[in-house]
Amino acid sequence: MKGISFLQSIRRKRQKLEEMKRRYREEENARQYLHGMDYGRARVSGGRVSTLDDEIERHAERLAWYAQEIGRAYLSYITDELTVYEVINEIPDEPCGLAFMTEYYLFNGDPRDMATRYHYSPGYIRAIIARGVKAFSKKFEEWNTPGGE
């Protein structure tokens, strides 16, 4: 895998993780609005009546599933994040580019926000990120090949 592909996959993992955490919070907030049987709906003959206990049980199962998936996603993300830091520690000559690259790929930074915060133009931020990616990719290729460590 090339360095840029690896960084892009980490960025996607981080976005997926944030989305799963958001859904977990929504599910947790929905707990406040659980209702028992809805008497306003027409009852289907032979169907199973859903009670508040059933709703609570389904809700608890969904929360448990989200918690388990978030845990798996964190483990995968952290493993890849550690790999990035191991590679970065072997690159002494591009600290600024690597710092911006890390903020962009590992922490889902937005170049416009970064430009505002650091008083640079978004284009210049992208150029600095590109320098960091170039240095990272070169070292990642060496690091990722057998006998390259």
C-alpha cells in the first residue's frame, strides 16, 4: 500500500468512527423518548404486541452493538495511527509538513480552518500538507517493504 492511500484510509476510518459515535449518542438520547404500546394504530390479528419492555430490550441491544462496533473501529484506527507515528519518527527533515499532514489525515483537519488558525492561505496549507505526504510516502515505502526497517 502506498503512503497516500494509507493516510486516506486512516482519514476515512476517523470519519466513520465519528459518524458511529454520533449515531450512538443519538440512540442514547432516543432512550428518553421510549414509548409503550401505541393504541392509536390498528392491531393486526395474530401479530405480536410490542411492549415497553421489548422497546427497552431492542434499544439496549442497539446500544451494545454500537459500543462494540465503536470499540472495533477505535482499535483499527489506533493501530494505523501508531504506524503513522512510527514512520513519522524516522523523518527528521520535514517537521512542518508532517505536523499539518497529521492534523489533516489523523484528526480530519480542514485546510481552510487550519489556514485561519495559522494565518496562511488554504493553498499554502495544502502545499505544506503535500510536502509532508511526500516525505511520509517515501519513508512509508521503505518502512513497509520487507527488510526496510
